[in-house]
Amino acid sequence: DGGITQSPKYLFRKEGQNVTLSCEQNLNHDAMYWYRQDPGQGLRLIYYSQIVNDFQKGDIAEGYSVSREKKESFPLTVTSAQKNPTAFYLCASSTTSGVDTQYFGPGTRLTVL
Amino acid sequence: GQNIDQPTEMTATEGAIVQINCTYQTSGFNGLFWYQQHAGEAPTFLSYNVLDGLEEKGRFSSFLSRSKGYSYLLLKELQMKDSASYLCAVSLPPPGAGSYQLTFGKGTKLSVIP
């Protein structure tokens, strides 16, 4: 079954701790993305990657970091520098960047206590 | 600018037709997507328009007018399961280096009532 997986679905962390969110896809897509969604707001782009070993900052990259060592995987680290990390995080992928349909994983809801 | 505007909320009756509008003020436009998102879940793809006109897919249709910066999503024969948020997203060039990206509106929360 092809798709995008994110784990875990719910994550709780103490303030000041870094946390890494997992995103894996087996769709053979080149491009992958991380978005953040807050109540009453649209999806906002954190980072994206067009190809392995390359990634670009999105609109709200401060306090986040990513890596793209494998085509299938695009983990997101929420660092202690992120001021308001509590949010719903969505990972997506597409065949190529920006012009093709993006398909989303189920999301991770991060709560920082 | 990259303003993408949609109504915040709409209510419609089961079996009826509803039209959700989306307007955008952009340059370098390269296509418009509609997604459906149920509460607490991931967005799922509904439609893509890049040329002017109407695209029909079963009970859902999407229209685009590039010259007017306007799109709508039309839902027919509404069902209770259509209660969800509907997200309009526009493919735009990046401000600097990089590739085209999607910019999302804030979404329209549709409530279908009996």
C-alpha cells in the first residue's frame, strides 16, 4: 500500500526539549514538505525538499530543522528555539515541487507542556 | 501579494447545493487546488484547475477564472459526511531561490445540517 506515514499521532514534550517528528513515504516522490496548522489559520510551510540532500526554508522555518538523507524520509526537528511549538504538523509529498498535487500524511499533534 | 480569501464558515442543508468561493491576488499563478479536511485529519485532494473553466468530478466541481483571480468549489447533493473544512491553495513562485510552492487559504468550515 503506497502512502505517507507520520509518527507518532500525538506527542507531548516539556518546554525546552527538542523533538523529532517522523515522515516516511513510499510513493517514490521527489518532493517532500512540512506544514504547520494552527486553529483558524491556513497551512503554513516550514521546510521543503525537492530532492535528496537538498532542502529549502519555507515561510516559518525559524526554530525548526530538517534533513533529507533518503528519498523516503524527511524528519522534522522542533527545537527549543521555536517559541510556540504546540500545533498540528503535516507532512506531504509530490512528484515534483510546487506544481503537482501534494498528498498528506495523517499528521502529528505536538503539545508542549 | 499572496492574499487568498475564503469565507470562514458556511452552513447548508443536506441534499442542497453549496458554492465555496476563493479569491486570490497573485502574480505568477500556476494553478489552484482544493482540498477537503475533516477535523483532526489530513487534507485530501479534491481538484486542480490551471485553465479557465469548470472541472467536474462526481458531486464536486471546481471553477477557475484566471483573469478575475477567482475560483469556486461546488458541492451538489450534500451529505452529512461533507461537513468539513475546504482549503483553497494556489501554486506560486517563491520570493527568491527555490521552486513553486502552495500557499493555502485559511479554509472554509462547512456544516451540513439535516
